[in-house]
Amino acid sequence: MTEQTATTMDSIEIREFLQDQRTGVLALAKASDAYAVPVSFFYGESRRKPRALARG
């Protein structure tokens, strides 16, 4: 198993990382009970463009 360490990422690096990933692990704990659940996800920016309310 490889050792993982935390790193600091700016907003662009975070967005690129999330866009490149498709799976992750949700890990929860309460007192001495802990569990992890694999999850699949999609991260994408909104493709909607603002529309003008009035023409003129």
C-alpha cells in the first residue's frame, strides 16, 4: 500500500481533479464504529448560458 499525504490545491486544480475522477470513497465514523462506502459520481460545470430578460 502506498502512503498518501494531503496537499494544497487551488480552485482550478480542484476542478480538474474532480472532472478526472469517476469514483471515490465516502467514509463515516461515530465513536468506535467506522465504515466506508464506494461511490460513483460525475462533476461538471453548468453549460447554461444567461439569457437577457428584455430585448432592446
